[in-house]
Amino acid sequence: MSASDRLSHLLELANQGPALRAALAEEVAELLTHWPDDCPESMRPVVETLLAKCARDVDPAVRARLRVQLYADPGLSARVLPREPAARALVEAARAGGDIDAALADALGLDQQTARDILGDGEMLAVACKAAGIDRAAFSALALTAGPIRKTGGALDRWSAIDVPDARESLNQWRASARRMTCEPA
């Protein structure tokens, strides 16, 4: 099948509606990972946009398969399959007065008690957010709505001063400590 025929086929699939989005997304990912020589490079951004739109309509399992398919090109994967930031769920839970302990525990891969301890300590919260890749704006919103530092200044300065590798090491230590505590007999 020629490149133009293949592109026409993909556009036809796109017009079939949401029922075929998974199949379309997988075909488009295949095209992007094995770009045909007879297909102009100028069409690549159009095809990437098509994949990004399709990926929004598919379930998490399909998106996970697409990430595996695009593994060889992390830049492409990041452009067309951005991960939903953990920050969004945390900030929404904090603003809604929801179960922020559970949301933080889920985002960090920790138990709820450790997450509760982190939320009770401004420095730990800054370290946890930095380790999880939570950006400055989301950290600020989280700290102001749910954190212990909402009444003290300098929260953003603390977050900015934290080194990512050190923050990740601290998070790994918290995870290891939580695992040891759950494995110890009562």
C-alpha cells in the first residue's frame, strides 16, 4: 500500500467514530515508528496530531500499549501520549476537600499513613512533590490548600531549593521504610 493510500485509509478510520479509535491509534503508532520512505516528512506532524487525538479517546490499557509501541522514540511518546500528571488529582482532591491522603499515597506509591505524615510536614511535602515531578505551580496550590505550610511563608523557596535526585532518594527511603513496617510482625 502506498503512503498516500495508507494515509487515506487512516483518515477513513478516523471518520468511523470512537468505536475504532484503538485500532486507528495502533495503526498510526505503527506508521510513526516505521515511517515509509515514500511518505513526506511534512506529513509527520499531521499524523502525530491524529495519534494524539485518538489517544485521548482510548482507555488506559490501549494508551499503555501505545507507549510500549512508541518506546524507541521517547520524544514522540511524550508529545502524543502525555501522562496525566499526578499533580492534577492531588490539587483537585485538596481543593474539593477530598481524601488527599489517598491521592498522595497513590501518586507516590506509599501507604496512607506515610502520606499523612508527609502532608503534616512542609519540608517532606516539598521533597515528595519534587520527587514525583510535581511542578512549582501545582506544589503551590497543594501546599496552600492541603499542606501544613499554608500559614507559613517560603514554601516555594523550599520546593525550588530541593535537588531532584536527593528528593527521589528520600522518596525511595520512605517507600522502603513503609514496606519494612508492613512486613514486621505486630
